[in-house]
Amino acid sequence: MKFLVRARIFDIGDDFWVEDEQGQRAFWVDGKALRLRQTFELKTPDGQILFVIRKKLLSLRGTMEIERDGQTVATVRQRMFNLIKDRLDVDLAGGGAWDITGSFLDKEYSISDAEGPVAQISRKWFQLRDTYAVDVNTFRTDLGGDPALVVSVAVCVDALTGRSGER
């Protein structure tokens, strides 16, 4: 299932909607301005918080944690050295890991694990600079098939590597 992410360029707090394939609002990404560490909340259209995404304050490499009900579900980390291509790691709290590879600045990357593809992120279909698609493999029955978690990971990638991470 594809989700369309339309980040607003000059929005204080980095708030934006994520729409599904039919153009319906699926998630609201609520960036919390004026916080000590970069924080986002992924919410349903009616305002229910699904995940809280926070950048760790003290780490040698960029790290963000995704929490549900106060418990860390996933940790997204930049690799120390990326000589060949951009890579990030996702450690899942219940065990397992995802590998994120591609071009983060161009928003052309994939998320996968030992079981296969989790999602494909691409901006190539859009003319607008801060619009990209997150194509989630919803046929999976594990965490890789959870659109909210995959969109949260995409928000982490954007924050760690894109214009949001430059602050």
C-alpha cells in the first residue's frame, strides 16, 4: 500500500499529513517545536498518538527511537562509515533488524530484512521537492507490514539525513 508524504518546507515544528493511495488522510506527523531534542508524534487523523519519535541527545552517530505507549519499538541508527552508499540500521525491540539503503537526500531508498522487502521510498514520481511515496509491503504479517511503523521509520530517515536533520 502506498502512502504519500507531503512535508511542508517552511512549517515550524515540521507538521504534515500522510495520505493513502485514495488521497485520504492516514497519519498526521506532528513535529514538536522548541524541544531540547527533535521529537515527532505519528497520529491518526482523529488525533490518537500511535508512535512518538525522538532523537537521542547523546550518541556518537545519529540515533532516533520510536516508542509506542512509552516502550521503545525500534531504534534507527546511522552507520559510522558509508563509503559506498547511504545506509541506516533499524533494530527492532522484539528482535530482528531492518537495513535501509539507497540515496536518502534524493529520497530513493529501500527498507528490507532477512524476510525480504519491507518498503520502497521514492520521490521520482513527484515534481514537488518535499513529496515522496512510501510503498509498504502490507502483505507481511510481522512488523514489516505495519504502515504506521514503516512511516515512522521514514520520518526518522528524513530527520537524520534530510533538511530536518540539519537543525
